Amino acid sequence: MKKIFFFIIATITFFASCSEGTDGIGGSLTDISDNVIISTDEFNIESTSVKGTDFGAINARSSFTYLGRMYDAETYSYINADLMTQVIPMTNQFLESYNMVRIFPGIDSLYLLDDKGEVLPNGKELTEEQRANKMKYLKADSCYLTFYISDFKGDSLAQMSVNVKELSQPYLESKDYSIFFDPEAEGMVRTDNGSINVNRTYSIKNMVAEGLGTTRTHNHFVSIPLNSKYIGRDGVEYSNYGSYLMKQYIDKDAAYHKGYNSHTQFLKRLCPGFYLKHIGGEGAMSQITATTLTVYYRMVYPSSETADEIHKVQAVFSGTEESIQHSTIDDDGVDYLIDKSNADGSNYTYAKSPDAIYTQITLDVDAVMKDHENDSLSTVRIFIPRLNNETSNKYNLNAPKNLLLLPVDSVQSFFEKKKIADSRTSYIAAYSSATNGYTFGNISSLVNTMYRHKQEGIASSNYNKMVIIPAEVTTSTATNSTTTTVTKVSHSMALESTRLKKGTASNGAIKASVIYTRYKSK
């Protein structure tokens, strides 16, 4: 009998998640079993806008970040975005072939450069001094830090300026960083003589690099030269940053040679990372999904029949999985939106990032359970419609792709402990263009917990309150499978904003559609 009952509950839940309403569901399923009574009801949900930072720090760690400055027409203020990023070694590749070689091969395979920058190939006669001091003549041709722009908001031709400095220490996997974290104020940026300090002016539509009048088939990108003389943390002067990395790899006597033994040591000893800071221009915000550091040099191809043949080679260092977003946001604008949406007569609330406005909802759990204390609460489904933008222009922010629903009292711990939505106390809803809204298919487990805690006297004053948060959801799909698994949920760092219809105790703009089941009395 229990197996039959569980099957009925699963069937009910399936139908409830596939339909916008509950009308007719009870009637369509009552023939499944003569021993089960199914009933439905709807309850109005109240909602209000709340400030995200009131629930703790907004974690800045993200798989994509932003760089730039643009005007937010909603808050009547500017958003500035900077970022910290790290790179780690990859396998390098000849520019003229598909043959792969390790990063920076042995010194006997490399071409050396004299003080005038002229090539001293190993295949030619070297002086005794040159032969004895090969490390002195070991130099990279050039080095570039490149960031790739997969999307943007604003004007793609706006002239923007960025300053690049190197970090003095890596950011830690074990530490959470707020979007308001300032790496300069925290002493994480090198500013001493000889360290990297480069300004670069660019536009998102990089016409010089990509070519005028061509069809773009790849991401926009901006390359920043790191070719000035560089003084490492070891106090030694190098011709450029690429030469520093090359010598640290090849010279076993170098102070940081062991840094290449692992990615952790590489970040700690050699290259902690870079700080990209917006310093000029406005009207554009670049979404950066990748950064690379590329060192160009020349060498003898090991299997070449001509020992003196010069090959141009690149060593590529790839950006790590996550960067740290540092955003400067005008809180006055955020407060203005919250006050405006919560004013009498307003018919909407906000879900907005990265300047963090959440929608808080309140469900009358006692009303849901009244006269159903002995029933099973099978399904509690919430659909939250959104309001379209009143005007259409290139500066409008997109609606959040995903919303996360959490109990009010568990927001901070959810992100601190890096939890994943479990469909028991935390839920994800993806935006649907078909319904122009978000559906939380079944939060009955959470409602049951709320009611139980109230009955047991352990509920807080917020026991029936939840918040809806713009979220970045990372998924994976197993090989030879179509099943998608959520592997990570974090605060959204995307420029996203939407107005959600406001629910009140009387207007019915947001409803909880409920299905109850119980056994018939014998």
C-alpha cells in the first residue's frame, strides 16, 4: 500500500510541475486509487523588495566577470567593475606547426638575444663568454596579457581605459571575497619600482585587432603588452615579464624555480595574478569569460634537419576557472529602487544583480495547513510573473537566467558553506520566455518544515519568509547521458535586472498552488 501511495504522490507532483494551474488536477487523478482523496487550493503570497547586502556579503567569485563603467538607468547611477584574475601554465605550441612541446624547452634549444636584441642562434658559433653565460642572453621576444569579451552592455565603440598591475599574493580558494573587496586597500597589489603598471585604451569592438569590414566569428579581445623592463620579487631586472617567467622555469638556481612544480606553487611563488582596474571612459561594460598570458620566443625545432632554422613559439598561460569581481556600486541608487518598488501603489518588486536587490516573499503557512493538519502536503507550486521593460534600448539589462529561493534565515550560510540547491530547503527556477516568469515547481518540503518548526516552537519570526536571489548556476552532464546535474550555485555577478509582479494579501499576483492528499477513512 505504501508503494502505491508513493506512486500516486509522484504522479501528482509530475502533473503539477507541468501545468500553470491546479484546476482539474484533482478530478483527473481521483480514479487512480479509491483509497486516496485529493484536494487543491490556492493562497496569495505577499512580496517586497529587500537589499541583498542585508543578508551578508555578496561573494565576488564568478566564472565570468565584468570590466568597465556604465550608467544604470534604473538606479540613476554608475556601476564600475574591476577584477582580479590568475593564470596557470598550459602546453605551448609552435606557431608554424601543430607539434606540441613543453613550456620553455631546454636552453640548448632556445635562441638567445644579445644586448642589441639580435639573435644568437645556438647553431652558430658563440663566443666563450656567451657560451658560459647563456642565461644572460635568454630573453623572450614579447609578452601579452589578453582578456576575451564574450558579451557586453552599452556602446561597443566607447573608448575605455584599463590599468593592469600584478598581485603581490594570490587570492585563496578557501576565502570568500565580497564584491566590495578592494585589493589595493588590502595590500594585494604590487606598486614598488619595476613592477607591472600598464595602461591600455581599448574599445569592445577592437577594430584594429579584428580588422575593419570583416565578419566577426570569434570573441572580442584586448591584448595588453607587458614588454617593459621588469623587476621581479627576487630583485633581478628582466627585459620583460615573459623573460622573467622563462628564466624562472629554465634556471634551476632561480629563487622561484620550484613554482613550476604545481599550479599552487606557481601562483604562490611566480605569478600570483593580475588586477585589471577601469580608469577611464564610460558607456560600456565588458563580460570577460577568459584571460590568457602569452610569451613569444624563438627556438630550434628539435627534429629539424636545419639546426639554424628559427621557429616562432608561444607559451600560453590560461586563466583559472574563477575570477574575483570587484564592483563599485552606488548604494543610494539601490535604496531608491527599493523604496520606489515598496511604495504604496507599486505593482512590482526587483530581482537585480550585481547590485543585489532580492524579492522577499511571505507565505501564510498556517492558512495553508488549516483543516489539513492530517493530510499530506504533496505539492506547493509558485509561479512568479515578470513585467517587461517599459522601454527598449541597448542599455537595458537582461532578466536573470536563474532565481534561487531560500528561507530568509539561511541565505548567508548557504553561500558561506557553498551549498547546492537540494529541492528540499533551496530551489532553482529558470526564466521561461514562454510564460515570461519563473516557476518553483514544488516547495512542499520547505513548507512542511516551516509548519513543523512552528508547531514545535522552534521557529524564528521569519519562519514563513523566503527570498528570491539572482543566481549563477553551474551544471555538468555525464558522458553518454542527457542528465544534467547542478554542481555549483553562487551569487550572480551578471548585469541582470527584472521587475517581478508584486504579490499582496488581496491582489493574487503571486499564488501558491497547493495539492493535498489523504487516505479515506474506513
